[in-house]
Amino acid sequence: MLEINFQLADFIVMTMAGIAILIAVMAKRNMLRQQRLNAEQITLIRKDISALYSGAVGIGKRLTNLERKLRLINNRQDKVELRDVDQASYDHAVRMVKKGADIMDLVDNCGISKGEAELIKLLNAGQTQH
């Protein structure tokens, strides 16, 4: 009877060892499958990062180009504004000449040189309003 108990104990131990090996094999198979899935996800994430980087580089180039264009536009606008200020001074001087102002009035009130005032007076001579 003792021998049957040893045989039964051996059978139980062997069965338990077999189950443990089966569980270990299944766990390793699951781990390998998970590693493969992780590697695939890493590859996809790397592709996404690469696409984002390329997009960011493209946006950076476009932004640099837009900033350059904005600087050019601002410079042009500054030049136009300066011309408008100068033109306004000349327009005001012409109106003053038409009202009978003399050269020194033009220099003092319009911020133009004496030569410019003389030229405006000469060009608009005979157009005085009363």
C-alpha cells in the first residue's frame, strides 16, 4: 500500500510539474506575443513622430517665410507713411500759397526747406484765393 501511495505521489508531482511547465510555456508565449505587439506599436509611434517632425519643419519654414514677408510689408508701409507725411506737408503748403502765405510762413508752418517753399510758391503763383 505504501508503494501505491508513492506511485500516486509521484504521479501527482509529475502532473504538477507538467502543469507548471505548461503554464510557463504559455506565459512565455504570451510574453513573446506582447513583445511583438509592443515592437509594432513602437514602429508606429516612430513613424508618427517622424511625420510630426517633418510637419513641424515644414511649418517652421513657412513661418520663417511669413515673418520675412511681414518685415518687407512693414518696411514698405513705413516708407508709404513717410511719403504720406511729406505729401501732406506739401499739400498744406500749396493750400497756404493759394491763400497768400509767404515763403517764411511755409517754412515755419509746413516743415519744409526754404528752397522747397520757394518752388511751391513759384509753381502755384497766380492761384491765390481771397
